Amino acid sequence: MAYRAPIEEMLFVMNEVAGLPDIASLPVFAEATPDLVAAVLTEAGRLAVGVLDPLNVVGDREGSHLENGIVRTPTGWKEAWEQYRDGGWCTLPFDPDYGGQGLPWLVAIAVQEVTDSANMAFGLCPMLTKGTVELLAVHGS
């Protein structure tokens, strides 16, 4: 069964339950308008459905392999990672002064949910990086 990103449901919960309008009223998150957040989630859904979900089967069948000290990922995973990286999906909640997009973690977590639901194995790849960036942003010098 192909993955369908539940964008409308997520936007409802973010706006009506999780308080996105209140978060967006803070000066630091003023750019997190309803239109922008909807566009971000819609694009994340397109990536998840069109790129990440189809790689589930490939990842299960091929797996990653260590050859001569080099990790070989399944067919299509390198290209998917490049598309994910180039789309700025890893940088959503981080400081724009350091290449981030400055969106609330609420938006970043919703995008992560879409990514992980489409392809959990792929979604795990950037998870530690996000944690490391957050650690450095809060405690680094």
C-alpha cells in the first residue's frame, strides 16, 4: 500500500490543537504563516510519496553494505539523500544565521513524521544530525 501523507489532518492538529498560531505570533517565528507551513508540509508530502516511499522496497531488498571501508547504500538512496539535503529538510528548525530556516520545531517534527512514515529507515539517517546541531546550537561556542 502506497503512503499518503495526511497533510490536511496534520495542519488541523497543528493549528487547532498544538497552537501553531500562538507560536507563529512570536517574533522569532513570524514567518511561520499558515500558508508557508501548508506549503512546507505539502512539499514534504510530495517528497515522501514520490521519492522516499518507493525506496522502502529497494532498501529492504538491497540493504546497505560496507565494502572496503565504504558504505554502499541501496539503489536510489544517494540521490534521495541529495534531494532531501538540497531541499533544506534537515535545516527547518535551525538558526538562519547558520544556514537554517528558523521554523518552529513543531513544523520540523511534522515534516519528520511524514518522512519517517514514508520510509523509517531513511528517516533515521538525519535524526542524529538534527540532535547534534541542536546540541551545538544550545551548548556550543
